[in-house]
Amino acid sequence: MSLFKARDWWSTILGDKEEFDQGCLCLANVDNSGNGQDKIIVGSFMGYLRIFSPHPAKTGDGAQAEDLLLEVDLRDPVLQVEVGKFVSGTEMLHLAVLHSRKLCVYSVSGTLGNVEHGNQCQMKLMYEHNLQRTACNMTYGSFGGVKGRDLICIQSMDGMLMVFEQESYAFGRFLPGFLLPGPLAYSSRTDSFLTVSSCQQVESYKYQVLAFATDADKRQETEQQKLGSGKRLVVDWTLNIGEQALDICIVSFNQSASSVFVLGERNFFCLKDNGQIRFMKKLDWSPSCFLPYCSVSEGTINTLIGNHNNMLHIYQDVTLKWATQLPHIPVAVRVGCLHDLKGVIVTLSDDGHLQCSYLGTDPSLFQAPNVQSRELNYDELDVEMKELQKIIKDVNKSQGVWPMTEREDDLNVSVVVSPNFDSVSQATDVEVGTDLVPSVTVKVTLQNRVILQKAKLSVYVQPPLELTCDQFTFEFMTPDLTRTVSFSVYLKRSYTPSELEGNAVVSYSRPTDRNPDGIPRVIQCKFRLPLKLICLPGQPSKTASHKITIDTNKSPVSLLSLFPGFASQSDDDQVNVMGFHFLGGARITVLASKTSQRYRIQSEQFEDLWLITNELILRLQEYFEKQGVKDFACSFSGSIPLQEYFELIDHHFELRINGEKLEELLSERAVQFRAIQRRLLARFKDKTPAPLQHLDTLLDGTYKQGWEETVDAAISHLLKTCLSKSSKEQALNLNSQLNIPKDTSQLKKHITLLCDRLAKGGRLCLSTDAAAPQTMVMPGGCTTIPESDLEERSVEQDSTELFTNHRHLTAETPRPDPRTGQRIEAWTLRIPHSLSQHLQLMEGPKS
């Protein structure tokens, strides 16, 4: 504890349950007033922007209504606020506000008050830039030595530096070796940007190097770079500090020297312009913010450092000069001139405690009272200890994991799918060849038992199924309320979904006495959509290119009983054969054997078999459950159709290779086009050539990470964890980057090995009781899985073994998803279907 407390000059609490960070505070003469007094600008993550001009009647007074010049809701979270010369044609100061996806520059003007309410401010938007990437922080300065104006540089969450020359966007560059964003600052003396990377090292980049480096339209090295049309981004100097950095600041002694200050987790560093250490100071506490500024002593610098012990320390170089106590933990600290009082220290906490203070010598002395000694009664202490333990036990029960029945009774969720189509189809913007695409209504009912907060319903279905609305919010302010919502589901595109099961997920918070904000909870309810939503009765076909036979242990069931809604005629043939016609165009035939316990599914396209196969198995299970039969089982005999699956993989991989070749050709043509353009401009003596518009968008038109490498990485993870044969396989380390493979041989080998180990009884689950340590992490790259000689010889034979459990038909399968590309399951019939979706996306719509 410090002997002296910070003298409170003015303070206030901002908002209600708002959050703030180090970039949310700024002090400047933002309204360009003639007296040069600073104003306090504060932005919050809730989107509120406030401007204060404190005028306390006496020291320690709280905020008055007239101290608040402006309060506006910008609707987007405010990440950082800065004041500078951001508007062309004038050297007046303007306010720059950074949002996650937008940069706005405002003009702030003051208005004198005519009544007791005091002065006011008005804010006018001068211009804004919509960001294509999520922003993290920004810095500003006279980049490139420009005079009379400030340029802005924004660092995105994925490591891109975007430079804006006031109203126009200049360029963007990716930082090499980037992982996570760090603090960013600009040094005007060296014309450099400084940051601290995830490698725990300070890095300096020259502005000229950034300006002349290759355009940041791709994260990987392009053919254009290989041809030498641009320079790669090279760091000027680096310094390893061995810890993550909280903030970085640059302070200039004079025009000939400046220092770079870096606040680490346990140290703060002072560096020269070239990256050499001037001095460093080890801290005995965890810092939260800092602010270096020039000292009155020549050649030294003062530094304010706040910490998580509610303390503010003042250092002159490495010497502690003063320590004072604050009423909160500061996340941002500034020094300014307020109301003709110079050197006011302004601090801001993460919960909105804003205070203006100064250093004084008014100690708060505490004298401990005299303690009267008395004899201890151990019997009373035992009784008190038991009572306290009982209270602690009761509290732990109430705040711990609730019983399943009580948690489920908080909210009941039920889903009803209408048995009939909508009278008026709700399908819009469909890409299906049929004239009319039907839709079906789904009704979700929620009933609460207790008061719930922030209830949100999210509904998910498999693409290309589409929902008319998938997000709903509710307020359950009183118990026993019932809320019902309805929406429609329809087929949007021409390929077949992987399954007809949907999921309704409700997230909510249940408030308690000790936690008024509520404990988060999630409940879900699954539902099945009707097959007729995507399928029509069709004419059976006697021949087909692809067939699969399902064996059962019960007598065959009439297909009319299993699929009553698909009877297109009344003859007896449909007892044993039935045709299906998908809206996307595929045709499938199901045949039931009259003498054996088998069912055959056949189609011209291999990937079309899965959905009807899965639907047949589900309906057989439901049929025998209604009959009271409990030992019904399905099985699949014969060889696994890996060859058809591998053909789809090769076709998909060939499309990717062709896409890469076309992209390289496009890069070469772009270089030629720019060379011709430069010659034409030189011929017409144009001194200000205009940049190419939207060419970077054209060049960046293909996937950067493909299906083959992601699936291979996921299968490799399974083979080295839950399906591993020894601890040696589990200890293998994988690469950290996914690259396009040379061919698909390794992927095919891993898929065959996966099916073989599943056929031998492997299960896709990670057991914590396994003898071998499970230390694997989801891989970012793939290496060949080692097999024993015995397994290598038996791969071909084991692939044809009998799958006696029908769950292998519907369990986990490696299937490429156009959205994620990562899902690992065991039954391969489901794989080619989703791969065909990816092929259709790459080939375009069929005629």
C-alpha cells in the first residue's frame, strides 16, 4: 500500500456495464478552441462516444451535467480514438474513430451555451472507410515525411497493415510470419512502423519498404512475385524481448534522437532507433498500462506505469520517483492540460471509472486499534467451523453443476414439422431446375419454468436446404411463459443434402442470487424433415451403374409400408420396387428381395445413393420398433466402394490443379497488362497514373485451402490418436501448415487404412483411460502413417470384410463440406455426395 493516494480533482462513472481498453481514451483540443484546452474523448465497446471538459467548482467534485459536451451512440464498438490532421485541405484537428469494420473521421465543433447547461459540441462525419478485414488497432503520423497532414495505418486481426491517405486508401501489406496482432506505433524520425510480434520480438518496418512491397492481395507468394514485379516485405530490425508486449510508445528528445518504449508483462524496455537497448527495468508487479513523456531533466524520460495493484508508479529512466494509489485498475493513462491546470493525470478503468488526478502529499494514515487478548475457546471454534463448512458446502451445491432434471426443466423446447406443404411456397432465389420448389413449415415452441435472460434460438439445417429465418430472440421476464415461432424450409440448390435432420439450439442465461447476470445454458432439440421436401415419386430403373445391397436379420418389409407417400401407382410392383426422383435431377431405385432379407439401392451416380440408403435404414428401424422387435440389425457385405470414391477425389483434385494453372496464367497476363499501361501513360505524358481498379479482386478468385489437405489432416489425426496401433504413432509431430499435395496417393492410402482399422473394430472416440498418453493436437499438415508389414499385406483383404453393425452406414464419415471442408466419419457412401457438391460449385451450374 502506498503512503500517498492520488488527489482526486474530477471523476465520473461512464455508462452502465460498459467495457473499455487502452485505445478508448484520448486527450486533445479536438474542437480547435482558441484557449488550447484539452478535452477528454472516451469511446466504449458498447459503441458510445463521449467528450468531457471538466470544470470542477472545487477539488474532488464529481462530474456535472455541463462537463459532458457530447454523448453519441455510434452503434458499433469503438476500438480506438485518435485526434490529428486527418482531413485534406486543412490543418485543423479532427477525430478518428476505429470500429471493427469501419474507420470514421469526424469534425468536432464547440457551441457556447446561452443558459446554465454550459457549452456543447457537435460532431459531423467528414468521411469513412469500410474495412474488408477486422481491425485491431491503428496509429497515425506524417508517413513518408508529408507536411501538414497525418496519415492513418490500421492493423487487422490477420496481420495486414492498411494505410489511408486521408480520404483515400493507399495500400495494404501483410506482415511476414504473422500469428496474432500486437501493439503498433509510428516513429516520425525514422519513418518506421514498430510492433511486437507473436515471436516476442520488436520489429521495425520502413514506410518506404511497405510502400514499394508487393500488393497484399494474397497471403502466399504469387507468380507475379516470382517474375520480380514487386519487392517482398523485409523487416528493418528486430529485437527479442522474451515476453509479450502490452503497449509500445515512441518519445523524441529532439529532432536528432528518439526512444522506443515497450511495456512487457514483467519488464519495460527503452530502445534506440536502431533497436539497441538503452535500458530496461524489471517490474515486481503486473503492469496494466504506461505513458512515457519527456522529463524536465535533460537526457532523461519520465514514465507513468499503472499496475493491477491499483498503483501508479513514476519512473525517471529506471529510478522510481513516486508511487501513488488509485481507486481502480487503470487500463489507459494520459497527461494533459485541463481548465488551465497543466499536468493532469487522466486514468480510465476497464469498467468505466474515469478520473482526473494529480500527485499530492495528503497521506491517509491508519492507526490499528488495540487488540484485547482473550483466551481461545476451542469448542466454540469447532462449532463455528462446522457451521461455516456447512454454508460453504451449500453454496458450492447451488453454484455447481445442476442436476440434469432441473436444468432441463428451466426451458422446454419442442419442434413440430407440418405434415403438409405450404399452400404458398416460401422458396425464393432457388437454383433448382423444377418450376415449383415446395416448402414446409416448422413450428418451435419454448416454455420456461423460471425467469431467463438473453434467450436466443438458432436453427440449423444441412445445405442446400434453406430457412426463411434462422435466428430468434426472446425475453422470459416471468415464469411459465410460452413463445412460438414458425419458419419454412425449402431446397435452394440442385444438389442433395447430406441429411434431413435439423437442430434447434437455444442459448440462455439463468440468474441466481449470487450471479444476477446469469449462468449460461444451452438446450437443443432435433427434428427430421420429410423426404418429400426434396424428392418426388419416380419411375424405377432396372439397370444402374452403382448399386449397394443392405442385409437385415428380419423378413423384408413392403416398400409401400416404408414409403407410403411415394406410391405413384396402385399395382403390386411397388411392394418390392420403388423409384425416387430428386428435385436436383437424380433418380434412385430401391428393390426389396422377395425371398431373402436384402434391400438393394441403385443409381447412375454414386453420390446419390447415400440419402435414400440412410432414409431406408431409419424407416426400417422405426418400423420394427413399432412392432416391438428389439434385435433388428442391418449389415453390409462386400467390398467397400473406395474406387468410386477415389475417382471423385481425383476429379476434384484435377479441377484444383487446373484452377492453379489458370491463376498463374492470369498473373502473367496481369503483368503484361500493367507494362502496356505504363508505356501508354508514358507516351501520353501522364504524371499521375491511376491505380488498377478491382484487379486484385479478379486475381484472388480461388480457394486457398482445399478439401484434400484438410481431410488428409483430419484422417491423419484419427489414425494417430483413437485409431493408433502403438504409442509410437501417437508421438509423431505434424506440420503446422496445409499445402496442396502433389497427388492424391497419400490421401487414398490413408482413407483405405482408416476403413481397414474401422473394419477391425476401431472406434472414433478418444478415451481418457487409454494406456498411451493422448497428447495429439488437431494437425495442420499430414505425414505418412507408418504401418506394420502385416497390416500392409492385409489392407486389401480386410477392406472386403463384413460390417456386422449397421451403424457403420450412418456413423462418422470423411466428407468435404463446401463451407468447412472438415468432418471425419466412417461410412464412405456419404462422402462422394458432399464432394459432388464441391465439384458443382467449382464447375458451375449444369445446363
